[in-house]
Amino acid sequence: MTNYARPIARDQGGAQLDGYPAPDKAIVRWNVENQVASSVINLNSTSTGIEIMPTGAQGAKIRWVPVTETAAAAGAKASVIASGLGANFDHHIQPSTMRRFIIPKETQGQMPAGGLQVGSVNGLYQRLAWINANGVTSILAVEY
């Protein structure tokens, strides 16, 4: 499997700087207040990672949404369900805790050609759904 994620930061001696994000400027920034309903975001085609931090209440739950989930498809219909028998989240992020994710692969990807970005070449997920875990929560996120 190829390593498509941006490399982590290193000091002048070449040692890894664990806990630091890749030394790249943010591609997209999200600030969603009072996230009480499931929302789906489209990830930037050049993003390989995302940092997410819920503030307040019980945190947030996220789910990687496959391209096959459309309004016409049966099932979750591109949303995340935080609790109960239909819960379908992939990750729970505790309140006031920042989590970093490498965007996972969904498909085999496409052969590099003019205009294709790292997401399509590597078959990365193109959408992410998030919702509060229980209570009023705002979500801050940055794509790299």
C-alpha cells in the first residue's frame, strides 16, 4: 500500500516531531456551531488528513460515508446515527479533545492523469458525516 498521507514534521536533525501535524497549511477549515443534526461534508480532493475537535457536552461521532450512499440508496442515506439500535458511527471523539485522522481508502483509486488529485488517485473517502454524541456540541475541523 502506498503512503499517500503527508509526512509528519521533523526537526533539523531529521528526528520525528510526534504529536505535531504535517507542516502544511490548512486546505479547508470548518467551524460548525450547535451540531445537533447529522451533517455530511465533502472532503477536499487534495486532503489526506483531518483534525476534528468537538467542544462542549458529550463530544462528537463521525462516519466515513461511501460514494455508494445517495438519497436513492437504502440504509443510512449519507448520515451518522449517534446512538440506539441504528448507531452506525466509526469514531467517537471526546469533548475538547482534538483527534487527527488519515483519510482512509474507500476504493482502489484511479490511474494518475491530468487534473486528478491525491484523493482520487488513492481512492480516499470523499465524504464525512458528523453529529454531536448527546447534547449541544460545536465542531471545529481542519483538512490537510
